[in-house]
Amino acid sequence: MPLFRVSITDTSGNVAASGQAQVMTVVDYSNYDTSTEAGHLQASFSDYKKIILTSYGGYSYTLSAQAGGDALIIAPASETTFPITHTAPYDVDDVHNVVLIAVPTWNNAVAYVANDGHHVYYNTKLYQCIQNGTNQNPATETAYWTEVTDADLPLKYRLSESFKIDYDITAEYVDQVHLANNATKALYRSDIDKDPSFQAASQLWTMLEGINIDAALGLWDQVDDTITKAKELINEL
């Protein structure tokens, strides 16, 4: 069975994040239910868990299970089915980055192993195991643990992925197609290519296809640039 691995990709390797209307959904596909690693049972991840959402447009939003966080993203104690789905509001087309962090709480009965890269959360702080041991309190046993920040966590506990949402652009494309379809039959027979709505729909469709291609290639600067240009076109319509 696999060791613990934090993930927001589904079985096909796709980033499990999407948007519709004004809700963005991020799905946690971490393998809590299949990992047999010591100290990494599902119930161990009840105290320190974060989803950090940022965009090229500038917003940043953190959902946290820590005290003082904006919202809880912990699965209920009775939860037995994964993935966990959490939603957060958004109101713009943009390139988004999601950082998923999940760290187990220290358990005095677990035999932690330094070579396995074990990290724990204990009493508001994060620690890395530097020497194998059981029942060694992270807050006092500095020969066994060293304090770290969530930025120091390995990929095992901390994952970053980029994805795009272009809800408004798609909606505008549909509106322009509708307007173009309302043109007269004579216009369709002769000058459809000159119809402003048809031209706008064609431009938006080309941009949407370009966004999808660049996103698949991970060219996020180009995706962001195309989204910006599409927004400018929409504002001109």
C-alpha cells in the first residue's frame, strides 16, 4: 500500500478544481484511506490542514483547520469516503493556484522515522522528525524533532497546482452565439462573417481554445494573458 501522499489530482491525473457561477470547488484526493504509513491514518489529520487559493489577478484566500483560520476544511469524524470537497467563492476569470497542505497531529504511541520524512503538528507548531523515536514530545525533545514552517514541508504534505477558470468568458461566448443566431436569413446567406456578434463569438471561441491548449501545456503566463485580452474584448462589446 502507498505511503501518505497529498494530492488534488484525480485518478486520471487531472487537477480536481473547477468553477461554475460564483463557486470554485477544490477536491482533496490525498490518499488518507489507502496509506499504511505510521501516524498517517485519516483521523490523524484533524488539526492542521490548509487550502491556499491565489490568482494572477491578485487575490489570496486561505482556508484552514488551525485556530484562527477562515474556515474549517476537516472531514467529519464519521467521514469514510474520500475525496473531500470544499467550495470557496470567486467572481473572476483567472489563472488560479491552489496549495493543499495536510500534516498529521503528533501521537505519542506512534514510532516516527526520520528517514521516512515524518512531520507532525503539535501545540500550534510544525515539526520534522530528525531521529527515530516513540513518545518523544516535539516541543521539548530537540534531539528528535526540529521546528519547521509549512513552507518547509516536503511534497508529501504540501502540493501546489495551477488551473484556470473562464466562466464569464464562456458565458459571453454563448451570449454572442445567441445574438448571431438571431440574425436574418439574408444575413446568414451573404454577410454572416461581417456580423459583429459572429465576429465576437469567433474571437472568444479562439481564445477559449487557446486557453485550454496553453493550460494543458502548463503555460500559465500565456493563459493569464489570453484571459486578460478576452476580458478586454468583452468590455468592448
